[in-house]
Amino acid sequence: MKLQTARLRSPREKRRADREARRREDALAAAAGVFAAKGYHDAQMTEIAAAAELSRATLYALFAGKQELYEEVISEAAAAIGEAVRGDVAELDDPGERLLCVIDSLFARYEANQALLRIYAAGTHGLPFKIRDALGEATLQRFVQFTSWVGELAQQAQRAGLLAGLDPEVVGVSLMGTVTTTAARWIESSPERPLSQAAPAVRAMFQRLLGEEETG
């Protein structure tokens, strides 16, 4: 009898879980827009709930408070961007192009997710070392792991005869710092211009570090 009851309740529980997942997605999307527009301190849970078309009670049932919601917005967006960049790089075989692809892909992803970039810029003033204080430990760990992966790409490039005399780990850290700082400052100082316009100069600089001839 208990097994039968559990089976009968499973579809209902699934619908409830699906409904909660949709509400969570709506809340995160709404919060990203509010945090990007107003910053963490001026954003209010009431207006986030309204933007997500949820009650304030429902929003608090999904997230313990504004800090948790803020960190979750950033963490999930950062994870999605990291996965997308890794996917772009995986399609290439040339070690040098794989490293340069990180630059192109990051700028493209930031262009498509400007809310995250604005939150990052406001919270850290474009300085990666401020991530822990402003954006939380989870985001810091994602940033560290992703930067380590970029360093591994730099090691592969060096083994292929590129980056002569340079420390691959330093190259990886420098690449991430240059892209994130450039993108954050660009969106604050030149919001009317596409972020993609900032990518070529950064790409050209690291192309020189690789020892490759610039093309195009």
C-alpha cells in the first residue's frame, strides 16, 4: 500500500519540483536585472519578487535572503559562461588558437550576459582580487578553477613552442585579469559601443606573447 501511494504521489511531486525550478529560474533572471541596474545595496527583495512575478513569501521560500540570491545569480551565470567558453575551445586543435579563443569567447559571452558583467564591475570595481569580498566564496572558486584551466592551455601552447620564456601560469592569470578588467571598464565607460570592439586589442597583445604573427 505504501509503495502504491508513493507511486501515485510521484507525478504530483514532479510537477511541484518543476514548478519550483521554473520559479527559481524566474527569480534568478529578475534578480540579475535588478542587481545590474541598482547594485546590491539598493536592490530590494520586494522589487525582485515583483519583477519575477512572485510573491515576496515565495521568493524567501526559494532563497534565504538577498545575499544568497545575489551570490547564486553570479555563481550560476559564471558557471554557464565557463562551460560555454570551454565548449568553444574544445572545437579547436591548435594550442595557440585555443588560448586566443578564450579571449574571443569570454568577450562574446560577456556581451550576451551584460547583467553579470555590470554586477561584477560594481562589486569589484573591475579588480579580480576583490571577488571574494564582493561576490562570495563560490564565485571565487569558480574564477580560480577557470583561471587554472586557462593556465593549462598556456602550458599546452608552450609545449607547442609558443610563449617562449614565459611562465604559463602567469600568462593564464594575466589573460583573465586583462579580459575581465577591460570588459568591466569598457561597459562602464563606453556602454553604447559593442563589447566585442574591445576584444581585438586584447587578442593582439596575447598573440604577440604567443609569438604568432597577427592576422586580419
